[in-house]
Amino acid sequence: MGESARHIGLLVKLVEHVRTRTGDTQQLALLHDLPGMIGCEKPPKLGAYRPDLYATDAPTTRVIVGEAKTSRDLETAHSKEQLRSFIRHLALYPDSHLILAVPWSSRARAQQILTVLSNENSDSTHVKFVVIDDL
């Protein structure tokens, strides 16, 4: 199934955010799932799920996982399992970030969901959670 224009727009915001606001991105390999990027490697699967964005340095000390969710997708059981999987992966790295891009109207709800999910995993206390919106 093709991705919605809304999802693609959120993914563009996510990539821009990582490129401009997460420090020295020249040291990071940035993989994303934007359509039309010929030759761009897709992010790796983390558990059973592939994030929209994955960035890491080498050797791996810093990991950034990014996911774009429309308002409808944010509340699904699939999305919550996906985010849980990403949090478990990020808990393995001392400098890790989960960035969730959502429509502005879903920003507060996205933050609540991330808080609940992070509280489920006691190993994730060092993971930085960021919610960005499309404005």
C-alpha cells in the first residue's frame, strides 16, 4: 500500500529535524524510507518492525530512531507495538533518541503515549523522547 501524502510530509519533517537539530549529523549514517530516493538504503528492521528513519555513528554509540505517524495511525495496537520494539532497541545504547513526528493536533497525545510506553521499560530511562509536529 502506498504511503499517504500526510505521512510523507511528516517523514520529510522528521528527516529535516534530524539533519538540523540533533548535533553533529556529519558523523551519522542517516537511513530513511522516503519514496523516490534511489540508491538510499532503507532503515534496518528493529525486531519485527522497520522504522521510517534510523541514524547511527560508527562505532555505534549514538542511535536515533524516527517514526512518522498520522493521527489515525498513532492510536493503533500495531503502532504501539512498533514503538515498544523501538524503545527496547534504543535501551541498548547510551546515547539514543526516539523522535516521533505527528500532526500538530496529535502532539499532546503522542507525548502521552511515549510516556506510558517508556514507563513500561525500566531500561529505557536514558532514552530521549522527542515529539515534533508538522507546523
